[in-house]
Amino acid sequence: MIGPAALVPLVGDLLDHLVAGDLDQAAAVLDHVVEDGDDADAYGLCIAAANATRVALQGDPPGRAPLARLLGPSSPPADPHRLFAARFLAAYGRGDREMTVALFRAAAEAGDPRVLTESVCALLARVSGLLRAGSTTPCHERT
């Protein structure tokens, strides 16, 4: 277990690398979280990434619904991992902690560890895309 105090700066570094397009460094940080962490750390990574997005979206212009940016197109993605990402971010944006836990648990207990890995990667891809399009505040200051 990595724990929240050590995980938050790691997530900030991970998101900074993703936003900058430095995929090798992002992969190194993600590998560290996966290898040294547990499910609580993986869930914490998802929550910290979603929170960074929430903070970035606070600067949305009036009349622009932040959840619309989280969800993207009105039709849900066909890919189950991208669907996980959209639903997780939407649930977090609504403050629905029970749903974020249920979505994470379903991915973690799918029977194939790749489901959780691919779902977390889809979440990170969605978050980094939103952050790239949004604020210039470094990610380590948003988590």
C-alpha cells in the first residue's frame, strides 16, 4: 500500500506527464502505483484524477455545464473501459461516492485484472484530455 499522503503527489506527477505527452514518464509513475499499491491506491488514483478534473472545470465559462465536458458526446461510448471513465467522472462530478465505489469494484472484481487496468487507463486518458483542453494550472496543484 502506498497510502494517500504519498499517492497524491504521484497522481499529480502522472497527470502532468500525461498532459505534457511524456508517456514514458507517465507509464513509469503508473507502474509504480500498480506494482507497489493495492486496490485502495488504484481507487485513490481514480478519485485524485477525477478531483483534478473537477478543479480544472471550475473555470468553465458561465452557462457551460461541467458534466457535459466530463461526459462528452450524448451517446455513451461503446468501449466498456471508456464507458467506465465517463460514468466514474460523472458520478464523481455529482458527488455520488457510492457509485464511484460500485463502478471501481465492478471493474476490480471482473475476473480479469486487465479490466481494471484498461478502465483506469481510459479514465486517465479522458482526464488528461480534459486537462489538456482546460486550465494551465499544473496537475500537482489540482489534486
